[in-house]
Amino acid sequence: MEGRFRSGVVQIVYEGIQHYQKRLCKTTSLELCSMDIRLRRSPELYLTAIKLSHLQTGAEHLHIARDDTNNVFSVGFRTTPMDNSGVSHILEHTVLCGSQRFPCRDPFFKMLNRSLSTFMNAFTASDYTMYPFSTQNSKDFQNLLSVYLDAVFFPNLNHLDFLQEGWRLEHDSNEDKGSPITFKGVVFNEMKGAMSSPDQLYAVHCQNMLLPSHTYSYNSGGNPNDILNLTHEQLREFHATHYHPSNARFYTYGDLPLESHLEQINSLALDRFHKIEPGTSIPNETRWTEKLLSIVHCCVMSPDPDKQTTVSVSYLLPRITEVHESFEMSFLASLLTSGPTSPFYQSLLDTNIGAGYSPVCGYDGSTREASFSVGLQGILAEDEQKVKEIIRSTLEKVTEEGFEAERIEAVLHSVELAQKHQTTSFGLGLVMSLMSVWNQDGDPISSMQLDKLVSSFKQKIADNPRYLQDLVQKYLVNNQHQLWLRMTADENYNTNQEKAEMDKLNTLVQALDENTKEQIYQAGIELAESQNQEVDVSCLPTVTVGDINPNTRRTDIKTECLDGSYVQLHEQPTNGVTYFKAVSPLGLADQELVQYLPLFCNVVTQMGTKNMSFRELAKEEELRTGGLGVGPHIIQRREDTTSYEVGVALSSHCLERNLHEMFGLWQDIFQSVTLSDQERLTTLVRMEAAEMANSVSFMGHAYAMRGAASSLSPVGQIGEVTGGMSQVNLMKQIAELDDLSDVVSKLTQLSSVLLNRSNMRFCLNAAPSGMSPAVEALDSFLTKLPGRRGSRSSLEDAISVTKDGDFSAVSSCRHFQLPFPVNYVSMGTTAVPYKHEDFAKLVVLARLLSAKFLHKEIREKGGAYGSGATMSNDGTFKFYSYRDPRSMETLDVFHQSLPWIQSQNFTNQDLDEAKIALFSNVDAPIAPGSRGVSTFLNGVTDDDRQIQRDRLFAVTREDVVDVAQRKTKLPTHNSVVVKWLRQWTCDLRITGSSPGQIIALCPWARHFISIASLHPGVKWDLPVTCKYSCMRRFVAAPYGKSQGHVAVVHCGAPGEIV
């Protein structure tokens, strides 16, 4: 290895533990110690960084040595597509479908079941593609490294894999030449889903227009209709020109030795290449001399039917490789936009002109030249000029008045706390934060030196009190390279997109001669045969079940009874940060009140108190803590599916020096929160409603799964009400109200129960030296809280159990119409609670189905982006698909899955692989601030986990078949979230003997409407009046047929299910 890598820029920049330097010198034969090594000591980060370049190829390598068992590898390539075909994105998918040493189909997904990885994925950014993984097992690291290296440098790039992952023309039914020819492909459907999101659409257009002269003017993910122009030859050519070591950046992190990484990378890949000039550099953008105004269109999604416009301004900034300027502009962006005390929050959001910041807002350092954007979404079209004027005047005001010293200090405190806060994915997060700068030939090590950057920044402010104002003047006010972008909703947008796709399809199909049609038919047959073939995975490396530790990881838990309240203590190496958690149960409450729980959680720390306005509270929160969090707490008891706890979970963390201040803020909220400011509440409600509406296109599978579980258990019902489509609809209704008095009343009722110590329990994670002060501060805090003194000394006593003995699971079918070109499908059934002996068997069953059946049938054959089955702790077994072009066929696949298991179409090796994949999740690392917290929240102890672990190890092939046979009565519930119909005269099918319900979306105002309860064989034709503010009328005319078991709507287009 000597001489293969050189210290072109060998730098050791951070050192927290001296033995790292000694160990590197002993174990590395690169003679690093005799080279130009620069040391920087940073006790907070505990790491050593080394940057090398490979002599033979010019490949760069950054190694981060740190006392962390969660080791990370990544290789990234600068990828600069010059069209919208999605070539870099489809290549990212296709290289993972088989390679020279590992020629089996789809080795990436196969390795998910042969690895103990804590993370495996690949990303396509605007100008790079990266392939990272992480694992805590050294053998696993070597296995994954060999597969990743072969995949990216020596992929097969077979034509059939291109057809499956990219796009293809194929008969709707492979076996039927007479069936319509249509478009299929995983990435094609993925991007149809992605580009149906107005947020995503806005972000893509904004970047394309702000940086119009090179690769950034194109959508690296691919525009769906342009994906259809990409050829297999173009894909192979892009790989040849971009996936070369001379264009590569390698990254390793963790406690494994550097030398073994270098040896393996060199022998398996780099030694077979020589240095080239990749020609992938990106030029600087030519700066504009005048502003640009542009307009784009999207589908209707904003909660308010009259406020469908978004407007923003984006400024092009210096290159991201200028690390000092980048840090300062990122800092400035936080000052301008983050939190209620920021200038733009006050001028844009507090005025209630719109629903929230524009989708692109703040500092963006992901492109060669950075940008800053700010704007407003959910505004009236006529308010566009008003918003523009507010933005201009706000910048002028900042230039004149500057920022308060406390505001600057608060953002600096956030930087300090972020350095100390430890996460389980530190290594992965580090490479993600460095990749953009490194990809543009910047020095990633300089970007890591936050102490140096902060120190330099503080000095500049001390030398020039107007330094920040000068930055605003230079880079924003006087910057002519600014894009003013407006997005308006077009109710025909989806129809126009579908028409463009159908026009392209018709043009292609009409131009086909008989020979080409036969080739398409044969290619479809060949692909299907390939997908159905048994895969020989013996070429792939694997860990074994024997490599897994039989013992569960244990956390030392201490408990105390402070002033009558149960307190759980975990001494952990938290790096000078104290973590606080608490649970406040709601107890018995009617569903109408429970549905307001998410809103209460969202607003309770943002409304202010009698002692502090909401701005003052936000400023103190940022100055003293890492944030005050409140979220819904809904858990099912581990031994009973009808017993549960519902309430809120509180969380916050702070530097040890700020303990009393953190608890002081919580005390003020408990004692005197003010919920009656309707103007402030309106602002928060509209922001939340817009955020929830925008989340559905990305989280549609989660909404579908909650809908599928809503009639199966009390927890499922509450989960849907508080986090499903019911909650989306509720927030939309509240956002339209002019008078929020009833809402304030509901929030006040919740406050009286939840901000009360009577039934609360508490938890602290702190360093051993910091635990005593933390307990003292908590004890003082408890004595000042409202409510009676408790008497709960054990966790079992502290968990407030509500039992709903009257609940009975019922069969029901639900269908949502949404403006998406793809579907999200889910089906669920009742199962068993966590402590039941069948739970582990069902967990293994779910993993087997996900990896061995559903992936092939739904993703490979059906073209959906994702699918799976899950056995949840709430006692329900659920199936799902994500960004799926099909709906009814997918439900058929769900039905076929358990018979597939019963036919014993899986091997003992498949069973072991399922266990390996499960244990990679079970044994995922836990951050010091979170250790022991799951026991505190749900009452599952380490002993419980050990019992479950033993049961997982013990599951046999016969056990899985047996539990599948006893769970064949599927489904008891279905939920399908699908796209908005072009026409509202529909053909409705209901299957099975159970009644169904169709829930439509008002095409004008986007309200969810329960049209009718349906029964098999019942025909109906009726007009429907939207019961919400628009009061529009439309006609739905379905008819019922007893065929299967779910209500699904057809638009009538041949071969297309919507």
C-alpha cells in the first residue's frame, strides 16, 4: 500500500482522544506520521480527519477516525446531466441491479437481508450521486464494501434492468397481445409521484431558473415525460463518462482501521483504473444585470381554495467552496427567517397574508453557487405585489437597523448546542453535510472547523458592528441576480399532464410497426420471466444468524420518586448536554377532544405566556435550549390490544449550564400559557394546515396505513383521528374559520388536563457528573407545577392505562381521491399484542413477505417505488405500497401473499435472511440522549426485549407457515389513497360482504366528502353538495357489484385504474 495514496492534502484536523493519533501511526503503513500533519484538538467532536488522494487515479479519500462503532462508507461521483431524462437517477437505480462479481439480479435489495447494516441507500442530488452505508459489524462492513465497489465501478447495466428501473413500453397484461400498450418503470412512476407535489415542483423550477446555463437548469431526478426519451445506450455512456475513480470521492468513518479500507478499495477497484480528466466540472453562472420574473403552474392543493398562489425571491450567492462566506450567509439566513423573532417571520407570517413560508426558503448550499430564498405560499393572487413589497422593505429595514445582540447570541448558541448534541448517524450526517463542498473541489476539512469559523465570524462583528448589515446590503439588496418566482394553481394541471403523457404514448404506439410491436411483447415476456426466476444469491457475501449477539443491549436505569412523581434516570456520556422527557396522560376523553391533540401539541409552546409574549418565549427557548417539543403520545399496552395510554410527550435538551433556565421555561408554560390569542393561533393553524396538505404526496402510504388500521383497534382509531386523513381534513376546516373561539375552548380543556403534574412521569439522561444537578433542577421544577402531588414510585404505576373493553374491530373500506398520478395502497388486519407468543412469528412473516414476495410483485413487476408488510406494536398486521401505478392489482397481491407463504415457497436461508434484516433494526445504535427512553415511554423493559429476541431467534419455517394459516382472513380493512378523477361519473366496485364508504374530494375546494355508505349490489345516483364553505354541487354516479372486498373507483380509461 505504500505510495498508492499520498498526502496531497493529508490533514489531521480534529483530535479529541490522543490514542487515535498513536493508533493511526501504528496501524497505517502510509508513513502518515512523517508527513505534513496538522492537528486541531476539539474535545467536543472526538474525531481525527485524514484527507488523501490516490496516485494512480486521482481519487480522493476522506477518513474520519472516531470512537464510534457505527462505521460508514460512501462513494460519490460528480454527475452533471444535461437534459431532463433522469439519466443520473435511473443510473443510480440500475448500477445496483447486478455487477461483474455479483451478477445475481438486484444484489442491493438482496443485501438488505444479508447484512446487519444500520443504513443502506443511494442518493441522486443535482450534481452528484452517492452510495452510502453504515454498519456496526466489521465483517458486514467488508461485505457491503465489496458489493458497493463492484456495483458502481463494474455494473452489468443490463437492458432488462433498464426497462424495469427506468421506463418501458409494455402491454397492460404481458400475456395478452391485445391489451393496451402503456408506460411502465420504477423511476418513471417515482418521479410522477414526486413531481405531483407542489413543493417539489416549486423547488425544481426555482433551481432550474436561478441557474439556467448548465446542469442545474435540468431536473436530475427526471421529468416523467422526458424520462421517456432516455435510451439504454445513453445510460451506459453516462456511466462510462462519470463513474470513474478520477471523478470519485471516497469517505470512511468510525472505529475500524483506515489501512484495511484503503487496501480493499484499491484491490477491488482502483488498481484497475488510471487517471483521466473526467470533464465534469461545472462553470460559474454568468451573473445577471437585471432581475428575472417567472411563472409556473401546479395542481390545486392549498387548504384554502382562494389562496392558491406562491411567490418568492431567490438570490444567487458566492461559491460554496468559500467556506467563511458560506457559513456567514447560512448564519444570516437563520437570523432573517428562523423563529418568531426573525424579521421575515414577523413581516410575512405574522400578517396572516399567507399560509407559511414558500417551499424554497432560507440558505441553500447544495449547488456550486449558493442561494438565499424567501417568500410566502397560500396567498391570494392579488396579494403578490404586497408580498414583494414586504420582502423589499424588510431587507431595507434590516440594512438600517441590524439585529438585536440577543438574536445573534441565540443563533450562536444553536451552533454550539448542535456540536455537542450526539446522534446515532453522526458519520452519515457528516458526509451529507460535506459532500456538496467536496464535490465542487472545496476542502471538506475546512468546512468541519466550526470553532474556527465561529471565532472568525465573531471577530468580524466585533471589528465592524455593521458587518451583518453589510452582508445584507452586498448579497441581497444590491444583488441583481435575483429570481422572482410565482406559482399558481391550475385546476386543469393534472388533466394536462395526463393528456401530455397519453399524447406521447399514442404517438409512439401509432408509429410502431408489427415487428416492433412483437419486440415489445417479447421484451415484456422476457422481463416477466426474468423477474419470476429463482435467484441464486450464493455469489453474495453474508453475515449469519450466528454472527448476531444473542443478548439484548441493556441500559442501566435508576428510578426515584421526586415529590410523589415517578422519575427515570439514565447516566450516559451525553457530552455536557442534559435531556429531559415527560409524559402527561389524557386519560378518558371523547374523540372530539382527542382529535385536537395534535393542534394542542403544535401551539402550546408557541403561544406565549402571561409573563412572556410568544416572541420573547421563542427567543429564550433558542438562547437556552435545543427547543421545547410536545407531541402526541399514543401507545398500546404490550399485553392487550384494547388497553392503551394517550396523552402528550414533552422533550427538550440543553447545555448543563442552562438547566434551571430550561425548566423555568417549562414552568412558565405549565403555569400561565395563553391560548386565547386568535390572531396568533390563526397563523399557526394555517401553517400547520398547509404543511399537512403538502405532506400527503410524500407520506401517502403512512396515511393509507393509518386509515387501514382505524377500525381495527382503539389505538388505530386514535392514530387515524390524530394523524390520518381525518386530521388533514380537520386542520383544513379550522384554517377556514374566521372565529376560533370553539377551538380555543377545546385547547383550553386539553391544557387543564395535560399541563398538570398529577399523573405525569419524568425522565432524565445526563452525564454522570451532570446527573445530580439535573435531578436537583427537576425536583425544584416539580414543586412549582400545578396539580396535586402524585404517589407513583414504579413505572407500571406511572403509566395511565385506559381500557376500551367495548371496542370491536369491524370490517370497512375507505377510498380517498387526491390529485396524484400515483396511488398509495394499504390493507390491514387485527393480529396480536407485543407480549403474545405469535408476535415474533408475525414480525418474521412480515419481513419475509416484504423481501421475498411483495418486492418482486409490486415493485419489480408492478412498477411501484416501494412496498412492504409490517407487524406493528399496536397489534395490527399491515400491507402497503408507495407511489404505485396500480391499486386493485396491488390489493390482489396483498391477498396472494399469505397463500404464497402457506405453499412454503421460501427456504430456511430466506428465513435466516429475514431474521438478519430484523436484527439490523432491533440492534440499531441508540444515541446517549435516547437510551432507556423507549422503556420510559412504552413500558417495554430490557427483559421484555430479551424474551422477544429469544423468540425471534427461535422462529422456524413451520412457525411462519402455521401463523400464516391462522391469519388468512384478509382483509378486515382496506384504505386506498388515489389520484383525483378527471370526471366525477364513476364506476364503483365493492367487494365482499362488508359495507364500504367512498370519500371523495370536492374538485373545487379540496374538501373530503363522505358521499355514501355502500352495500354490495346497491345502485345509486345522486348529486352531492359540499358541506363546507364552497357549497358546490357535483354528481357521483357509481353502481355496485359484489366482486371482491374493497371500494375502488375507475375513471373509465382503458387499462388505467385511478
